[in-house]
Amino acid sequence: MNVRDVQHPMLPQATEEELSRQRAVVSLRKLLNARVRSENVRRFAEEGAPAFAARHGRQPQSPDEIEQALFESVGYRMWSAANRAAQEMIWVSVGEPIFRDRDRMQAAAAALAGAADRKGSLTLHADYDPSPEIAGTDVHLQPGGYARDDSPDDIVAGAFYETGGNVFSFGQGAGKSDSKAGVIFRLLEERFGGFTPGRVLDLGCSAGAASAAYADRFRQADVHAVDIGAGMLRYAHARAEALGVAVHFHQMDAADVRFPDDHFDLVVSHNMLHEIGADKRRRAMAEALRVVRPGGLVIFQDVDTRFAPTDVHRVEKNWDTGFNGELFWKTYNDADLLADMRAAGFAEGSIEEHNVSAVSNLNRWYVISGGKPEGGAK
């Protein structure tokens, strides 16, 4: 199940022409990432910094000045414009089949969610008001954002997230066998002695790919997952049912989860930290610690941009903040997550950062883990 090409009825039935457009976007993004973006630091040194120095009489020093110098480079500006256009093309290429096939997809989702033999559950709240810092943004330029909810049976947000995410990831060079959950399974085996949870909580589950993977991997576990978007959660629930695994989905904010203290053995999140602001991140860490049992594990997996070797590399990686709907990308890159984990109350000796390879070994992920003190949270 831990693959990007898993099939289920909520995926749009794209025509060959639509698939061809998606493959073209993948190819364009591979070119922009592997061939063009890889030269941006050189462009800074050879074009941007000299142009900045000529204009200001000194070299760029602060992150803001480094960003200004990058945009002094014609090559960088060309890459930036092309990369933004390619990101917009993702949503056009997947949006056409989604909206053409939406009625069938939503009917399939409703049938799975209402089946007498369903394994999991879905809890939504009609009066729920999604977090504005996420709901008000088209993250990754995804049309309508993560909290999009067009109708009482809408699943478009989830369909966009999964299909658009696949095109995005393949364009980054991620293989079809790649799995963020698979990275954590390997970490549990290699670093935590084959830790096997009985209760799992997935924070910020989006379309539920990782949630379903945990339910598949730990068949005896009670797996719960939370997110803010009703459309996203309807899709995630139906997806899990289609794959024959039991996941209980809840419309909740990761910074305010309504579960008892000490309830879970394993609390995880995948690519959530870079989508939320500093205050919400710290509250989500505190909530994760509250609901995990002593001796359990909390694991946050996210993008590897924090491993940037120099300030120039770090600023170059912050492009998504201004041009890809990633309002908190720079906030995440600059955060002291070790200090945040300590402040939340995680056991000092348990906090650990991990630089891990993807399942495909084609890219890397950042992971930070921690546990609750035996006496409970502070």
C-alpha cells in the first residue's frame, strides 16, 4: 500500500490525453528541478551577488539581501517564473479530469462511506470553523486550499491533494514506491527496536495516504487521523475504506485535539510542521505530548530544507514562501524545533533529529522525535 500509484475509485478516470498532459508537467518539473534549479546557488555567486555589490557597494549579508541578490540574476528570475508556471500547470492537468469525473467519484466515496461493512469512521462538524491561517490559503497553489468544501458530499480537496501531489512528487524525482509513512516504519525498526503501536494518531492527515498505511502496517492498531477540511476528510475516509483498512477520521485542529491524556502509543505527522505558524506548531507539539502515553513516541516528519548547508542555500529553498502559497515555509526553516520540543515538555534525553533518506533513496526527509517523561508531561 505504501506506493504513490495505489488505485481506488476516488481517483479520476483520466483520458490518455489528460494523462499525457500530466506526464508533460512531470517532465517539465524534472527539468526545472534537476537541471535548472541546481544552478541557482552558482547564479547567486556569479550574477546576483556581483550585481548587488555594484548596486550597494557591498556584498549581501542578511537573508533579505541574499534574496534580493538572487533576483538580480536573470537566470534565477527565469527559473522562478517557469517554476511558478509549472506549479500552476499541475492543478490544470489534474483539475480537468477531476471536475469532469467528479459526480462518479463523489458517488463512489458516498457508497464506501455508507457501506454496512465499513471498517473505519468519519466525524465531521457542521459548525466547524477551519483554522484561517490554513483555510485562507491555496497551499501549494491547490485551488480552494486544503479546507475546500463545495457541498455536503464534496471530495475535491482530497482528490486535488492526491492527484496533484503525485504529479508534484514525480516531478521532484520521487519514485512510485516512495512513502513518507514508509520512512517512519523504517525508523521504528532501525532506531526504536521495532516499536509496534496499539493506538496511532496521525496529525494533519490530508488525503489520508499515511493514515491508511499505518492501518495497513499495524493491522491490530486503533488508528485515528485528524485534519481541518471536510472535503479532504471525506476523501480520506472513502480512500481508506476502498483499500480495506480501518481509520477513524476526525475534523479537528492538530493544535486542539479532543482525545484523552496518555491515549496513544504513537503520534505522527507528515509534512505538517511547514504548513502551520509558530504558535500553532508549538501548541500541536504540546497536544501531541499530552495525548501520547509515557513510553510512547511522537514523530514529526517534514521536508529536508532545514539541512541547507549555507545561508544562500537556505534562502534559495525559501522560494515557496512567496511564490507557492507556503506562508510558513521560511518560518519552519528558521525554527528552533529542538527548543520547541523541550518547551513542550518532551523528555530531554528522548528528543532527536534525524536526517533520513526517502524509501526510494532519491531524496531526504527531516524527522524530529521525542517521548513523554515517565512522570507525565510538565
